[in-house]
Amino acid sequence: MHDRCSVCGLVYLRNQGDTWLYWIVMDRIPIAAGLILVVFFGLRVASWQAGVLFFGGMAVPLVATMPQRQGIAVALNYLSRIYFPDPSDDIPSLDRG
């Protein structure tokens, strides 16, 4: 990921941990809810092959969509910076003309 926008100079991540909340909301909560539903509906791993298949079915989509999820987290962080501005945050003005 780039540090800043090449056009306007916006720093994407002002502080390294700014996207932590969005990762939790977009990533960990749906995984936990899915696992709870799987346990609730009684999925039982009967063999090691079924365990590998279940783990792969969970891990492959997470790894494959990581760049998109990271981009969404940065975009949500940007929106929070726009809607709840911090006076010390240097956000370039948008020229819409």
C-alpha cells in the first residue's frame, strides 16, 4: 500500500493502528458469527480430511480477499477522518471545480 496519494498528498494511514476497529468489524466479528453458527447447527469434524477441508474453506477466502478488505478499512478510516475531523489532521481540500 502506498503511504500517500500521488495527486493530493493525503496520508492514508496517519497512525498505524487507525484501521484496527474496521478490521475487527469487517473481519473478526463475521468470522466469529460464522463459527458460532457452524457450531450451533452441529458441524462435527469426523476426520482429519474434513478438518483440512473446513479450515481451507475458511482460510482461502480470507487470504484471497485481504487486499480488498484492507482497502475498505482504509476507506472507512478516511470517511471517519472526514466526518469527525481532528484539527491536527492535515487533510487536503477537495477541489470540485
